[in-house]
Amino acid sequence: MRVLITGAKGQLGSEIKDLASDYENLECIFTDLPELDICDIEALNTFIIDQHINTVINCAAYTEVEQAEVNPKLAKQLNTKLVLNLVNALEKVNGKLVHISTDYVFDGNHSYPYKESDPVSPISVYGKTKRAGELVVLNSSIEAIVIRTSWLYSAYSNNFVKSMLRLGNEKESLKVVCDQMGTPTYAKDLARICLDILSNENSTNISRKRSLYHYSNEGVASWYDFATTIMKISNIDCKVIPIETKDYPTKAKRPMYSVLDKSKIKSDFKITIPHWKDSLAYCINKINQNP
């Protein structure tokens, strides 16, 4: 299987690249700007045909939640129209797609973990454009899986963990929101499940045309819990002060509760998911080894 990984320089794409050699039956081709602009449909079609691509893991997205509010056109281009390009290109070669989406498709009014069947109601431009991208995939004719995830971080690129490590070493105290609940997700864990799904097709649902799954690490946390755990694991002497969302105004509204129910993906693929604290410790150790 020849697998194109889009957005290969980002968090998830980089983690997939680290793991790819473990999957001998997958021949992974990693692309990002400027090598391939998947917003250019002609260039994308040519690349997929010339490189004999039959599967794509789409890691490309506009993930700047705040900036999406001031630049909705770009967010739509990268989170929706780009996905349509991939779907159209894969239709021509009878290809498959693994597409990554987000917990931000929910409004956060639940008090229990969201199932795949729960109604969506995004409250930000980012969430709305990602939901539109989901619909492009789910309403297509290709074989595809959409995986929603949450609070993604890794040893690569910019993310909450790396920001907290930097700020924790620079400041005596930090204020972090304590009333938004979700689950941190280590991109390496998500990368592995993406590759496992494609590698072992006999146990997958990708052959059932289009499926929707939730994946995050196990457990529940607030951003405050996340930050304090980062400091504790790293032995950083920085006081983390809990504040409420109303005391930290932002352009984009965020779900107050976006914990994902992972029963479906665990049952269908017979997987065990690590707890977020265990994966966080592993990631921080990796960051410290390769600053």
C-alpha cells in the first residue's frame, strides 16, 4: 500500500514519519509545502497518479483556533476545500482516506463523553470548517475513516506542552484555565492507531466505506490539570494559578467540555489506549532528550 501523508511537517505527520519504518507493508510518502500544494487540484491529481498513491492520511489542517476567527477564508480553504480536493483525487484512483478531525465540532454543553452519534454544533470558525471537512468525507463515495481527536501535542512543532515548558522556565507563575475539560492526546499514540488501521486491513472497518471514530488518550483533565502535570513531571518550580474562562477572554469560543467516548474505536480495532499522564511523561522525556 502506497500511503501519502499530507501535512508531514506538523505534529501528527512527524510522529507518523518516526513510526513508519515499523510497518513494512506500508510505503509512506511524506509531503508538505512547498513540495506539494494539495490546494492545487491539478498538482494533487498528477502527484497521486504519478506516485501510484492509493491511500492518504490527511494531517494537513489550519489549527490556529484564534486566527481562524480573523481569517475564516483561509481556515475554510485548508479545513474544507483542501479535503474536497483529496476526496476528488482519490475518487479517480479508487483510493482510501484517513482524515483527522477535532473535538471542536461539539459545543461542549455535555457533561458526559461525546459519542460519534451525538449531534454536533461547533461554536468557532475552526470547529465549523473542520465539521464541513468531515461532511465532505462522510458524504463522498470513497472508502474513508474520520478520526476526531482532542488537545493534540507532541515533541514536534508548537503546542501547549512545549509552551508550558518554555513559560514555566521563564516565569514564577502562570494563569491557566481550569473550567474547560477534555483529554490531552499524544500525537504519537494517534499516529500509531492510524498506521495500525491501514496495516491490518483484515481487522478494520475501512472496508465498510465511511466510518467515524473518536480517539484521544484515556482520562479527563482541565487545561489547569494539564499544565500542573507538565510542571510536576518536568520538576519545574512554576506556580500554576487556576482561572475561569471568563477571566481569559479569547476571540474564539471553545467547548467547556469535550471529552470523547472511545468505546467504538477500542471495540472495532481491539486496542488499548494509554492514559494521558503516561503518554505525557513519555513525550516530555523525549523533548528533554532532544531539546
